[in-house]
Amino acid sequence: MNDYQRIDQWLWHVRIFKTRLLSSKSIMSGNIEIDQSKIKKNHVNVRVGNKIKIIKNNLSQEVEILQLTKRRISPKEVDKFYIMHSCSISTTYIKTQNDMLKNKTQRIGKLNKKERREINKFKEKNNFE
């Protein structure tokens, strides 16, 4: 076995990405860092001991490579090939989720019959017109 492997192959082999194409697209979009340096090429080689930062679905993961592999491994064997050091959700994702919740509480569309009656009662009671 070589002491290096392409990053896109390794990410796919250890099931971090479902397909090799998704792995390649993530690398080209700048969502992968090796030893704190961003990469944009699929053909960058990784070695045992490299630390990889992966941003996927607004989730940031840091993994350390323990072994390289020639083939795609089963999900049961994944623990032998890397150690996950940390995992965190990006703050922008949390902010967008909070904004979406705020917007859901605002009314969209016309008032229904009950709401119109309540407004009319309030107007009549307080002499608004």
C-alpha cells in the first residue's frame, strides 16, 4: 500500500461522502482543509496523520487519518480509518434557522372569518372607522 492517497478517493472510501463526485465537488468549492490549508484540487495527496477539516451541510468536522485504503470500506469498519476530533454547527446556519422561525410566526395571506370578526368587534368597541 502506498503511503499517500488522493483526498477525493479517501473521503469517498471512508464514507464521509456518498459518491466520489460529491467528494470532488466539495473539494473544488473549498469546503475541505488539510492541516489548516484550504485545497481546491482533487489530486492533492493525503498521508496517515493528516488532519482534515470538512464542512458539509453546515456542519464542520475535524478528522485525523489513521489508515489509507484501496477500496470503499463498510460502515462498521470506518472507526479504524479516522478519528473525529470535533464537530460543530456553523453560526450562520443557526441564525438562518432562527430567522425562519421568526418569519413563520408572522401571518401570511388573508384573515379568516373569525379573525375578521374579532377585528370588527374591536373597531366597533373603540369607535374606529
